[in-house]
Amino acid sequence: MENKLSKILSILKLQDTEKERDATAPNPYMEKTTVEKLEKRYTLKDARLGDEPVVFGFLNKQWTNMKEKIQKDDELYYFRSDANSWGNLAGREGVALVRDGEIIDEVIVRMN
């Protein structure tokens, strides 16, 4: 599992600055997740989108397109770059669709 996480982190160009981190500990920058959890996390209400809450807000079409690509045994990962990257105006947060250790698609929901 650690090799897959390291590979995904490097593909997403996120740095794990905790070099001594226990390989069995949860990764502080990325976690495996589900469609349901992501939709709960990223449902928002904005008057520009209408009266009802919208999953992923203005990124709803990107999210819908990603969901359509999901196949059996694919994995979804929530990721957020470390505090140093945000402090250097290079932070990113989003969702990656992973198949056999390769990123198939991603939705960047926040960046600076």
C-alpha cells in the first residue's frame, strides 16, 4: 500500500515532508475515500447555481464525468498538499481516480 501511495503522491507532485513517517500510519496528505463521502464533503449551496445544493458546486460536470469513468476495483483518493506548499502559494486539494496504481482522472477543488 505504501508503494502505491508514494507513486500517487509523486504523480500528483505532492511532497511528503515527513521523511521519517511510519509506513503503516495514515498518510496525512491523502486518504482513500468513497463517492458518498466525497459528495457529502463537497456539496454546497450557491445562489449562482440555483436554490438547491449542488455536488461539487461549479465543478459538478467534472465530478460527474469522473464518476462515469469509475470501474470495479478503481479507487478514489482525497488529497491535499502539505502546509508548506500552501504557504508558498502552490497548494492543491482534490480527488483522484486511480486504476491499477495509475491516475485516470482528477478534480482539483482548491488551489492557491
